[in-house]
Amino acid sequence: MSNFLIEAPRLTTEDLDKTYCDQDAEILEEFENEWIQFLRKNPEKLRGRQEKKINKLRKKKEEILDKQKKVEEELKLQLEFFDESRQELEENFQRTMKEEQENQKEMRDVLDGEVHTAAVAAHNFTLTLPWEKFFYNLERLASREGIPPVPSGLTTDSGRQALVPSTKAQLLLKKEDDDTKPDLHFALHAYQMDEALMKAQSKMYELEIERYQKTIENLEVTSKFLHEHNVWTILKKGDDDTTVASKAPSTVTRVGY
């Protein structure tokens, strides 16, 4: 369009319906020349150039808007993806935290139970230890003391031979030389002492059995806990690191050497 305007035939007086003089023709020709020179020097003034530039800018604008739309859509997809990923991560985190809290609670309950088990075993040990010493010393003294046996002529009402009291009971109820009580009376007290000793020893054995059971249970659970949590490997690695550090040569710098 712009080239057409510049290269178009020039307007003359002959193209006009009205008759002009030669001077008017010269003025018209001069105007045409000046107009052509103006258009050549200022092509942006031409309508075709302006429209072309406007179309170019419009096309560029459309390209920019199209790119912007694509970028916005991509950003929207990424935001949706990040939002879904964040929600999934939060759900996984909350689920993992809940499972870990449940595991920690279960572990605490187990450890609390084992602490209680160990406390029961330790308490039973404090109860049975004095009795173990008592029966040990009593057995030793009874084997050393020359206690004369209760007369074997003792019989029951039915005529059967009566059981002889133990030397331990006789030791605890040792009859003095000036004791004038009959042998039957002494034997009765010895039987009662034997019964008390057997009850005490039976109770001691019950506590001992419970203590051993609690100790075994505690050792089994503790060993399983240490194995599952790889504690032995961690402790061994710490010992190895300490050994290596202790064997590392020390460097001493002496001034003047």
C-alpha cells in the first residue's frame, strides 16, 4: 500500500475537471514533488506502514498473550501438582507420625512393664535373700551341732511310729539341761517349728520361682528390644571407635628440634 502511494502516477491539471493555468500546473507539480519527497522521508506516515506496524504489534501481542496463557496454564498445573503433593506429603507425614506415636507408646508400655517386672524381681530378691541366708546358716549349724535325736519310742494314738522332728527345729528349740518338760512336749513344739519352717521355705521358693520367671521374661524382652533396634551394633561401633581413638598416635612438638 505504501509503495503504491509513492509510485502512483502524479496528479496533473489534466486529471481535474476544471481548467487551470500554467502557473497552477506548476504549483500542482511542485506540490506533488514535495509530497513524494515527504512520503519517502517519512514512510511511517503512510497508512499502509502504520497498519502493517499495527498488525505486527497486534500479532506480537497475541503471541505474548498466547505465551502468557500457556505459562499461566502450566503454572496452574504445577500449583495443582504441588498442592496435591503437599497434601499427600502431609497425609503421609501425619500417618507416619501417628504410627510412630503408637509404636513409641507401645514401646513405652513394654518398657514400663519390663521395669515393673524387674522391680518385682528385685523386690522378691530382697525378700528371699535374708531367708536364704537364714536357712543356709541353720542348715550349717544343724549339721555341726551334736543334737541328740528325739526318743524313737514316740508313737501316735493309733500306735504308729511318730515322725521325728528335724534337727533344725530341735536346734531352734534346743532343750536346756535343766529343762524338766517331758520329751513329748518338746517334740510337739519341734513339730510346730518344722511346720513354720516348711511354710516359710515354701513361700520363699514361690517368691524365688516368680523372681526367676520375671528375670527370664525381662531378659528375653530386653534382648529382643536390643536386637530389633540394633543397639548391639551401635554399642560395638562406639567401642570400636573408642579403641581406634585410644590407639591413635599422639604428636608432640618440641621447641628447638
